[in-house]
Amino acid sequence: ASHAALLTNLCVLQGLAQEKLLVAIQEHTRCLGENFIIFPTATVAELYADSSRSTPIVFVLSTGADPTSMLLRFAQELDMASTMGVISLGQGQGPKAIKMVDEACKKGTWVLLQNCHLYKTFMPQLEKMCETLEESNMIHKDFRLFLTSMPAAYFPVPVLQNGIKLTTEPPKGLRANVMRSFLPMTEDQLSDSSKDKEWRKLQFGLKFFHATIQERRKFGPLGWNIRYEFNDSDLETSTTITHNMLELDGPIPWDTLLFVIGHINYGGRVTDDNDRKCLLAILEKYVTPKILEPGYTFSESGIYRCPDNSDTADIESWRKFVASFPLAEQPEVFGMHDNANISFMSQESEKVLNTVLSIQPREAGGGGGKSSEEIVVEIASEQESRLPERLHTENAHPDSFAMSEETGLMTSLGTCLTQEMARFNRLLQQLTMTLKQIQKAVKGIIVMTGELDDMYNSLLNNSVPNLWMKDGIGYPCLKPLNSWFEDMILRFDFFRDWIEGGIPVAYWISSFYFPQGFLTSVLQGHSRKELIPVDQLSFEFVMQDTADPQELEGAPAEGIYIHGLFMDGAAWSFEDMVIDDQEFGTMFVKSPVINFIPWKDKKPNNEKYRCPIYKTSIRAGTLSTTGHSTNFVLAIEVETLNDPAYWTLKGAAMLTMLND
């Protein structure tokens, strides 16, 4: 097929099945030659052969990959490990690093300066140090300088230009990750325990667990709310502790192992409560007495299992066993639905599209087409004309801002409504001002500032300008500009109806800037009415048999109705009134209307799944003083026919809004 036809196919695919776009782009690129899609690999030995005493070797780090152990193994091969100097850069380490390099230059030893990105103020000195290496003839011929750094704008450009660079990435795929853990192992490590069977099984389980939590990251928020940098040291520490525990007299302390590995070794990196539950649910599949039973598998398909000791007499047989795993794993090994793969592929395609958009030039229209300036002015003018009116209290319904008879103060819901009005009016003021400014700037009437230039690009690319979101002016939202604008108008309409029409039958939870504050207002109202301390109150949740608030007959007898939630990673069975598996290809479904009922001294029900609610699908946010992400609203208990851990592994949650 011609390049034009292939490009047309890509455009059609982007509109109909974006998750397939990345594979199609790779096929399109193949037309240019195989060398454009095959990544060359390099070893430390090859880098060393190309290096010299004056050429630093720079390892560019990525999440989950640490070249230190690889470099130390190579140093051992050349008998340089015992004299090699290693220092992790940070505050106050500069003089030590300079002294170490000076001594190594004279003796002909190696130096590894780790994590250069963590010591910004030292970078000018590092640049001078590398210049000295190039200019001096007094340096020992065996001297080598190794540097590791995450990508950072302040890393010295001359060092990058003159150095030999290698990007280190963790292996992709579950099989490759497990195999990587076995490569440095020796026969002694394999059989170094008085409880040989248990030691071998648990070693394999820990390596598989480590690979699983690494690979879950590719699924984005479905895998982990926050991308954690689990690394080899976590696995090594956990393996050592497990070995020490096994050597103790008596039965294996399973609970102790779970706590130390799950809460301390790996859990120490985890800052999100829901991620910690997920981590422990995964760990319980691998650190369990069941792993010692013959035929125990890690997945429903039975493909992934712990080998019998007869299958793994030596290291090589372990590696052959791991090599028998499929090259590409299915989501079921992570406890996830097949839809997780669609989500992953969509995210990868989205990254490619965003990269392409970011490098688009501004070009004047040709052949009768509109110029980019004309398009921006047209968009800004059209949006300005559609802006809603300010929210005000002139035509307010008596119930909307009612005063409490007992206290003489405005009701909690009235206070919440007042605060939301102020936030939306502030947003409207910003929209009005900036839409006028961008039109004037394009026409040359006022100066095009950096912020207005960013807004210009955002309007062209159908993304929400940062000017509307910064400093808490806008609400968290991942929608493109057109969808965001429609959503904003609907939010204004909801609050206007509440102000002028009185208390609504059901509340659209998605419309609030701060839904947590709204739910607290509901509890405060109940607290004042029933004279119960608010800290003794929480919510009971009753699912209704409809997702459409229009089908409700009226307000509930107790509490409030909530609508507008979407289920992510799961669905809802209106037949059984329980959380259910998704249908393949259906990523999100509407949640039923939920009756939130204030309840005194409510005890958690461990047989129900505590389903978290997030504002957006990205799930991550700033960590608040409560220990939760600011994106997290609350967790609701829902009925389930499965064990709650089943849904934890699937990443099942509810969202207040979608991305489109």
C-alpha cells in the first residue's frame, strides 16, 4: 500500500479504534525499514570498549531500572570491583565525590556517581570536572567515570555530548521480568536453606510477585493509582528476610512475612491506601502456605505456576521453566479483566498523539483554508458567546439557603451551595477575561504573553488552557476542550436549578468542585438535626434499581440520592444488585443511583467490597493531610458474590466523570 493510503488508514483507526493505533503505526513505520522498529541493545562491555579515561559513561535512568548491579558484575569480571568507588549524590556529597574522582584518576580505579539529578547545585562542578578529564594527560589509562541520572534539564549538556550514553529500562513483559531476577542467581543461593522445598518455592513466589507488581504499572490507574519505583533492592531485602525466617525453629511465620514484606519492604514505598490494599492482595497469592501444595497456580488459566522441585534441580532448569511462559501475558495473571489491555493500548496511543501534537508548527492557511490565528479567534469568540450567566441569589428558592431554626445559621447544604457558587463565578470571571484577551492578542491589540501563547496552542489542539486550571480556578477534569466546555455549562445549569428550584431530588455528584465537602455537609446537617456528634457519623449505601435519576419518584425518606458515577474496572448487575464483571470492550458503565444514609457508629462489613470513588480516571492526586489523594472522594460498600480482593486486583472503582 502507498504511504498516503497507510496514513489514511491511521486517521480512520484513530477515530474508530484508538487502542489499535500504536500497532498500526509500527506497521506503517516498517515500510521505512526494519531498523526503524528494532531497538539496538548494548552491554556494559561494549560501552567500556568504546570509552576512554576522558570519556564519562552516562546511564540515563528510567523508573524501575537500576544499572548498578549490572555495572558491579562487570567490574568483578575485570577485577575492578574491590577498588571501585560508589557514591550517591545529594546534599553535602560534592566534596567527597571530587576527592574520590581525584584519587581514582591517580590510581586508575573506577568511580560511579549515582543519581546526579538529585544534586542540582553540583552539576556546574561536574561539568568542570569532566572538562578537566579531557584536557589532562596525567590521568591513569584505567580510570573510568560512570554517571547515573534521571532525565533532567539542568544536567550538563557538554557531559552528555562528550559522554557515552545508555538508556536503562526495565525488561518489558512478565516473563522477561521474572527471567531477569534469575540471571544473577547462583547454585548456592538456590539451595542455601535447611528447608529446601519451602525455600525454593518462596524464592520463586517472591520473584514472580516482584515481576507482577512491576508489570501492573503498564495498566496506568487500573494497575496502581501512583507509579511506584519498586526496584531490585526491595526483592533482595525481602528474599534475605524470608531466608532468615525459614532458618528459625518452628513453623513458617506466614503473617510475619506478609507484614514485613507487604507493609515495610515494598509497602514503605506505597503512599496510597487503596494501592496498599492491592499490594497486600497480590502478595497473599505468593506468600501463602498454598504455594507449597503441588499444582498450585498463580492464575485462573493455570499457565503460571510455581514449579515442582523435581522440575528445578538446578539454576538452568529454573530458567528453562520461566522461558516456557508466554512471551506476552494476558491481564488475567494480574487478576484483571481483558479490558485492561484495551485501556493500556489506548494510553500508549494517546501518548503518541500528544507527542505529535506538541511538535506541530504554526502554519498559515493555504489554498483558501483558514489560518491558525483565524481558527483561534473563531473558537474564542464562539465560546465567549456561549458563556453562562453568573450564579446569584436574586431568584433563590426559600429552601436553597434556608436558616436553621435551632441555631439561626444557614443550613450545611446552603453553606456548601454558597461555596460552590463562589468557585464557579470565579471560573466564569477567568473564562470571560482570558477569552477576550486571546482575541485581542491575536489581533495585535495587546501583547501575546507566555500564558496567552500557551492558551493559543491549547485552543488549537482542543485542550483546556492552563490559564483556566491554575491556582485552583478550574476543577480537576481530563476532558478535551469541547467536552469540557459542554460539561462546564451543565454544571452551571445544575447549580442554577438548585438555587432557583430548591433542594433537588438527586444530586449530580460530578458537578461539585469539592464533593468531599458536599458529603461532609450532609453529615453535618444530620448531626445538627439528630444532635449526634459528627465524628460518630458515616454513610450507609443503598443501591437503587435504576441509573436514571428521572425514574426516581421523589427524594429519599432518609439521606440523599447521588447520581452521575461511572464504574471503572467493573460493572453493575441490576438483576442481582451486585458488582459484576465488565463486558469485553465496554470500559465504563453508569453506576446505579445511590442512597447515602447518615449512620451512627457504623461498623465496616468485610464481606462487601469497599469501592473507592475518584474524581477523574487518573485517580492520583496530591496527598492530603488525611493520607488520601485529593482525587479520592470516599469508599462505598457494595454487595459482591466474589471475595472483595477479587475486585481490588481488578482495580474496580467509581469515577465522577469520564475523559471524553
